[in-house]
Amino acid sequence: MSDFQIEIIGLIAAAFTTIAFVPQVIKISKKRTAKGVSITMYVIMFVGICFWFCYGVLIDSISVITANLISGILQLFIIIFALIHRNNN
């Protein structure tokens, strides 16, 4: 398998794992509530994503860099929305 084919598999995996956070962002922003959302889990996940992003830069992997950049932005939205709307019913 070529490096290009391996990177395509990485991009497909990255797309699915990154898109997984979109419904949570939409739900919190539409309903204006973060009831049931664990802010601690998302902060821990964000730290991990930051390390994965750095790793992607170090190994020069576009799929790792892209996935974790987008995931990190989505995580920040979830954390910020959850903090803003955490007390809403």
C-alpha cells in the first residue's frame, strides 16, 4: 500500500471521528443547555487532541493534523457552550 493510500484511510477515519462531535455542538447551541454534558471529559479530550495535533505536525501527517485541528475547534465550542449554558434548564 502506498503512503498516499494510507493517508486516504487516515483522512476517512479522521472525517468520521471529527464529525462525531458536530451533533453535540448543534444540540447545545440550539437548545441553549448543556445538561448532561461532562465539561471535565471534554477538557481532557481537548488536551489529548492538542497532543495528537502536535504529533501530526511532527510526523507531517495531513490526516492527523486536519482531524485534530477541526476536532479541537469543535471541542472548544462544546466547552465554551457548556460553560455558558451549564445552568440552563
